[in-house]
Amino acid sequence: MQKIVQKFGGTSVGTIDKIKHVCSLINKEIKSGNQVAVVSSAMSGETNKLVSLAENFDINKNKLEFDMIVSTGEQVSIALISMALKEIGLKGVPLLGWQVPITGSNDFTKAKIDNIDDSLVVDLMSKGKIPIIAGFQGINTKNNIVTFGRGGSDTSAVAIAAAIRADRCDIYTDVDGIYTSDPRIVKNARKLNKISYEEMLEFASLGAKVLQTRSVEMAMRHEVIVQVLSSQTGEKGTFLTKEDKKMENELVSGIAYSKDEANITLINILDKPGVATKIFSPLSEANINVDMIVQTGSENGKNINFTYTVSRKDLEQTISIMEENKTDIEFERIITNNSLAKVSIVGLGMRTHTGVANKMFSSLASESINIHVISTSEIKISVLVDEEYIEKALNALHSTFKLDKK
């Protein structure tokens, strides 16, 4: 007998018929003799509706209320799953985050999970019952509802799997696994049987929408075996695993992209110690994630330009923060560009193979694609290009690194 956590995304529970199908997947695990805990997102489209209601007001001034509103979508889906399970003779117990309880930090809209009390979930499973837990939400130290950011149900599921020491965490989505690139853009993209935590962490952070970055971080930290698979077919998907030597034979495992990029350049900053801290400390305090950072010097040797990227949704707030701190930072003006996209190649093989960057840049140059910014790590290379060239860039790189072949 194994302990299995099954997490179902919004498209998997988007209609009553889909919810009934989800229950058949739960029943399949139960019939196999396993104990099951379920984590569910809100029905597809519901969170967007709730967000649009809240956006009639200033969210920055009403973050407590915002989390209270957007967390209600999961309450509906877990109750419907429980009702559907009863129809096939199974006993489900719907639980909101505070009932488990799942305790999070005090950061409304993007709280971090601090602790999960596993006693109730484990007790229910031992009695043959199925805990059906609302993803995306918990409570903070003041007993207020907090949410874990978009995709937070993935993090909820992995955290619960870690807490109850589950044998596996199955993430059911509308795709049947992790692909070498977006199959909607690259027609010969190939499904991967397995991928390392580290590679998947890069994929998630670089824009791949299959899993939330924090869920991958948590899986890696607690060594939770995660499988990404389709809720429609239930067939074997892609497993997130520890790195093995065979994985390093693959030069590049896949290509990720993100259209959610905004580029900010601060012009003519006086070059002196501490200037980077003056730029990025207020952004950190505002919980704004900064990605690619480039510092360039000037001819006079006294001034520099700072370029960095943030999410497009954070662009307006970032500009406001920079203007508020203009006197302290001492820059001349701000230049922004929100029509860029980030394209990244990822692979453990980069650690042991040379010439990967040159191969990537040559491939893009052959398609007349200009590179604005370059960022690298041990297992990834990212470039900023004009958004209009996304499709051309992905297909060119996929072909260059022969990702359609096993």
C-alpha cells in the first residue's frame, strides 16, 4: 500500500463531467490498494472571475480582502469532488487550508508555506477516507486567509506530499507531461520520460507553465517523487527525479520561453559602492522578483547604466518605486520595453560540454534574430529577443540541438 497525493488543476475540474472523470482516477488508485489525498484548484476560469471582481478596487490597499475573495474558488471544487465521490461509494472529506491547517507567511497574495499539520490528513487516510484539500491557500499567524500565488495549488500538493511522506505526488494537468518545448509552437516537440529537479526548476522559473517554481523547489528539497500527467488519459507522464549520470549525456534537455518580460534600464547612474543595493532593496521589500541583470559602463568611467527585467504585471509598480528613490539612486532617466520575450535552453549536459552558447547564438543569428540581453547559469542560457520572433527562435533552437530525436 502506498500513500499517493493526486492534484487536479483547473481544467481537470472545469465541468461536472470532468469532476466525475477525476473521481474515476481517484477510484483507480483506491482499487489498487493505495491511500489517497486529493488537492484541487478552482474550476477553470473561476479564479479569473474572482480576480476581476476584486480589481474594481485598489488591490494593493486591500490584499487581505483580495486573498479572501480569490480563495473561494477552491471551496467550490473540493465540495463538488466530495459529492461526486459519494455517488461512486467513496467517502471524501473536503478541507479548506485553515482546517488542515496549512500555515503560511503573512505575505498576502504570495505567501510561503511555513508548516503543515499532517495529523488530520494522515488520520483520515488511515480510516479509508479521502481528504480533499483546497490548494492555493492557507492561514497566517493572525488566522487570516493567505494565498500562495498563481499555480500555488502545485506547491500545496507537493508540500502535503512531503508532510505526510507520500510515495508519489501526481500532478494532473491538461498536458500529458513535460516536453522539449511548447508543442503548440514546436510541432515535433517530444515528451520527456523524466527530468531532473534542477532542470525542471529552470524550466519553471523560465516561463514553462506546467508547474509553479516553488512546487519544484519544494519537491527537490524534500525529494518528493512528482509525476506530471494528463487528467484526460491518466497515462504515464513525466517524472521529476534526482539527477543521474545518464542525464548529463544530453547537451540540452529542452527550450523554455516567457512573454511575461519587461525590461527596465536606468540611465547614467553615478558609479559608486552600494548603488545596486539602492536599486534592488526597495524592489525586494515590495516582493518584486528581478530576473536578468546587466550593468554597463560609460565612456567617462564615472557613470553606469543598469538594465534588469521584471514581470510585466510588476512594471508599473517598479517604475513608481524607482521614481520614488530617484534622488537616492541618482539616475538620469528610465527606459522601458515590454515587447520582449525570454528564450532559454536548459540542460545538465552544459556542465560538461563546451560551445553550447556559440551554437545557440549562431542558430539565432542565422534567423536574423537580434539578442538584447544574455544571462547564463551552470545549466541554462537565456536571451531576450523581440517578442515577434518567439516562434522562429524556438523552432530554430529545437532543430539546432536535435531535440526531436531521442
